[in-house]
Amino acid sequence: GMDVMQMEISNRGYTYDIVSPGAMPLDLVDLISYSVIVVSECQSNWVISDYNNARSHFEDWVDTGGVMIHHVQRSMCVGGQQYPEVPGPIISYQNRNVIEYSVDNPGHPIVFNLPGLGFGNPVTETVFAQWVGIDAIIRDEVSFDPIYGESFWGNGHFLLSTVAYTEVWIQGGDLSGLLGNEIDYSMS
């Protein structure tokens, strides 16, 4: 997920920093110079624990106008057993085989000008099995469980995605349009 995201950020001409896990506790990272922060899809338990412990630090930053993107996916992650804690009452997650996506909000900039979002082969996808207080943008076409949404928080917002970017990329699929829209929307 991180390599795919870095490639798409670079292709769009934006610069980025990578905070090396363990370099310092995440609640000590000065976030003021950032407009967008991405929590990439595959992280170890200790990275997720560090993030979860610093969650209020990130929520305060979003509240002042920041945009935070959570790529929550663990089916492809080695040693990743935890999920990052995200705002709003997400009740549970499940892993499912997903072939096609359904767009809930076709007017949202995230899905602007995208061809179909299916990839032919089933992809093990984490879905938000239950959530409230978050606007769904994309759902699993079979279960209709949300897999991409947005939560407004003070002057900023969170984008929450369980799309398996890395797995789709490994299987030869292309979600660069979705990632590109996500980046452009977040930077606007």
C-alpha cells in the first residue's frame, strides 16, 4: 500500500515525508506543517499501537483543518493483527472476498471519472461490517458493507478506506485513478 501510494503521490507532483516507525513516539511528531497524513494499509502491531496511543494528537490536528487518510487493510499484512483506531463509532471489521464495488455517492470527487471498480478476481478485502456517523462512498457490491467513506471532524476530515490497493496491484489491477482522486481531493 505504501509503495503504491508513494508512486501515485510522486506521479502527481506532490512531495511527502515518511515518518519512520519507532524514530520517536507519534504523539511527539510536529504535525503543523502537514496538510494531509496517510496511515498506510500494512503496518505492524507496534506501529498501530503507537498510532492508537497518539490518536488524540492526530484528531486535534484534523480538528484544525487537516486531512487524514486511513488505509485499513490487514489481509495482506505480515504480523498485522490490529487496526488503527479511527474516529466515529466503527463497530466491527470483517474480511471478505470482493469482486466488484458499488459506488454509493457518484458525485463525490473520490470516484470522479473512474471506470468500473471491479477487478475480475476475488480480492480478500477488509470491510467495515458496521458503522454509523460516516458517509459511505463505495461499498462491496455483494454485501453492501462500506469499504470507503468520509468522516468530517471539526474543520478537517478523515477518509477511511479498506480497499486492498496492494493486493489489487499485485494481481495486475489498477486503482491509480482512485488513489489519484483521493490524493487530489485531499490536497484541495
